[in-house]
Amino acid sequence: MVIMKKLRASVRSHKKQPANHTRRGKCTLNSSQATPSGLDGLAKRKREESLPASVSPYHLFSDMADVTAFRRNLLSWYDQEKRDLPWRKWVKEEANVDRRAYAVWVSEVMLQQTQVATVIDYYTRWMQKWPTLQDLASASLEEVNQLWSGLGYYSRGRRLQEGARKVVEELGGHMPRTAETLQQLLPGVGRYTAGAVASIAFDQVTGVVDGNVLRVLCRVRAIGADPSSTSVSHHLWKLAQQLVDPARPGDFNQAAMELGATVCTPQRPLCSHCPVQSLCRAQQRVEREQRSALPGSPDIEECGLLAGLWEFPSVTLEPSEQQQHKALLQELQRWSGPLPAARLQHLGEVFRMYEGHRRGACKGFQKVPGVHSIKPEETQPGTASPG
């Protein structure tokens, strides 16, 4: 019989315990944070988690009233607090839709892997030198590289010019009008960039997910599974599409990105200033932790590699085997009720390899000095595994 315990997701304290590392692409979404009272309930929950198509309502926006409130609160905040950025001013003042789309496209390409403060001067100089697609298409690659110098990732500037030339030479000078055709026809344009250009320049009702939006969505719906896995990424894009405001899709997407960049930051998020705080599952968990007066200082955690996964009950390593056996038995009894000490068997030692896929995560080996099992025929009623 195997006894496992659920890790808290999206809320962390100073006390951390190792958890099992699952294969990327097989992450699941789980809402329950309560420890099961018996293994029947645990096995049932585990089977439910293994269904890739099943997502708990806890991680969704099931109530349309919440969707409406999210849109209203976020856009109201954005109208008051948005930063004054040159590409936003350009889009607002430009009447020609192709020039407007070009202006958004340039900004989105420059902002890839580069901070806003760095991009501002480069963007201003670029648009002064090449204000239209035709201007950029006629420039030399040497000129493009020279102006791009210092931004890094020079292939971005090269693909941007290649795209401008394609629009001018093959598309009659007209930018593709939808996210789908932008991604299909323009070199270097991925799903996010296509969605941003289509929503901001052409008012297409399409959601976007960049790093900032990803963090906001994970926290708002308490999604602790690996966001780079296929299933979780698909779920996040569906959430973004559900939330985008049909009347102001471009403003909504910029507002979501703005929220992640300025309020819902990776470290020390400014939750008290968040316009959607009342709808945030992660914030609700933090408040529950604080009310429970648990040890440590809980705070909001970004989408975590280990959040939401399972671990064996573990205790601090004791100096002797007898003391270790006693400590483990006490932990098991505290978690699941009375257990027969005489039937707790020592099985040996296990080595576990784990690897981090995000910045700040660890990689290495872990030695598990003692693994124990409990014979099913000696367990108390209600604790035996089903079947």
C-alpha cells in the first residue's frame, strides 16, 4: 500500500518538502487542497486527476458574472493606470490600418526578450526612420542591423524586414487582417504576436498569452501545474479567449499584459492594488492560510514546477533508525489516524533524480533514506487501498 499526501499549490511558506517530479506534458489541474480522510477518497481523486480532458471548475470561469466583472474591473483600471508608451500613442493616432498594424508589429517584435524601458528609444528611432512598411522594405540589411544594435537577437530585426518586404511585394502592401493569416504568412510571427497585432490593430476578438498574462491567469484561477506543458498551455489560451472583451479586445489584451508587468509581478505582487483581487483564487488561498495561522509567511507563488503534485509523507532525518521509525509512525498516525506499529516495515533506500525546468528551480539527486510500507491486512478500517 502506498500512502501519499497532497502538496499545497499556489501558496508557499518557508517550510518546503520535496515532491515527485512528473513528466512534462502530463500535468493535470487539481483544485482540492484538503488532505483525504482515507485512501478510498485518495484513490478516487487520483483517478480523476489522470483524466486529461477533465478540468475542475475551480480553474475555470464558470460564472459569466465573474467574466463580466473581470473585464469591467481590468479595463477600468487600465484606463486610469496605463503607461504612456510610444507605440500606444502611435496606434491611437494612426488612421491607416496597415500602418497601425505595422506599428504594433514593430513594438511586439522589439519587446520579445527585452524590457519596455530599453525598447522605448529604439522604437522611437525606428519609426522615425521607417514609418511605413514600404520604408522598411526598401532599407538595407546593414541599416536595419545598425539601428537594431544593442537590442540583441538580431534575427528579430532581419525577420521583421523580411516580413515587410513580403507584405509590400506579395500582399499589395496590406497587412493580413486576422491572427491566423498573420501567423501563416509573416516570417517570425508566432501565436502571441499574431494575436496581439490582430486584436490591437484590427479589433479581432482573440485572446493572447505572453509571460505576464500567463502569470495573471495562473494566479487568478490557482493553476499550479507546469504552464509549458501542452495541456496546461491549451487551457490558458482557452481562458484568455473566454475573458477577452469583445468590445475592446486590443485594450483588454494590453490591460492583462500591463497588470502582469506592473502589479501581478513575479516577486512581491502588489495584490492590494490589483483590480481583479476579488476574483483571484491565489489571493483567496493566501487569506485562508493567514487566517489559519500556519507557520511561515505565505505569499503568492507563480505557476510552479512542483505545485499541485504529490509526495510521500516525510519527516526530518533522525540520528538512529529506531527514532526515525518512531517519527515516521507519528507522522503517519497524525495524517491518517491509528496505525499498527508492529506492521510498519522498512523496505530500503531510494535515490530520486529531479530536474528544474524554470529559472530558480533545482536539479540534482535526492537520497530517501527510509521507505516503509504497511501490510494491507493489518490496516485499520477505512485506510486500506481499494481493490
